[in-house]
Amino acid sequence: MDLGRAGWAEQLGLEPDVRRYDAVRPILYGLGIKSITLLTGNPEKRDLIIDAGVIVERTEPLEVAPYSWTRASMRAKQANGHTVVGQYVDDPTGAYP
């Protein structure tokens, strides 16, 4: 079954990313954590976590090794409408190809 640009979630009528972050704040609060440094290359994830009430002191982008499966994964995420921000370790000037 070829889903083309749409992934399985869209074929089922779901949003492309159904993750929720509303449990993050109570969990961090229960652990006594008042703020975090978020490790992500996804600005949408940062915004969703902030919207959930978490204080994000700073965001650190992730650098990943340029393995072939990583490149394929990043291309698939981009093709499915995800925002992908970051760089490969071996190419500090380029975004995910």
C-alpha cells in the first residue's frame, strides 16, 4: 500500500502528530523540576510544551550523526509536514537534505 505523501495517520483521518504534552507539567512539578532545557530540533514541540505550562529556559538543537537511516527518517518527517530543524554533524552549514 503506497501512502504517497500522506502517512498512515492521515489515511485514518488522524492528525499527523497526535502526541500530547499536557502531562509534562504535573510530572515535572511532582519531581520538583521548575524549568527545563529542551533538547529538540522541533520548534513546534517547544511551543506545545510551553503551552502546556512548562518553563523552557532554553532550547538546544540536536546534532545527529549522518547515518543513512537518519537522513531517510528526516526526509520522511519533512514529507509528512513536520518541521525539521537541525544539522548533521558532518555538514554544519546544511539542513537535513
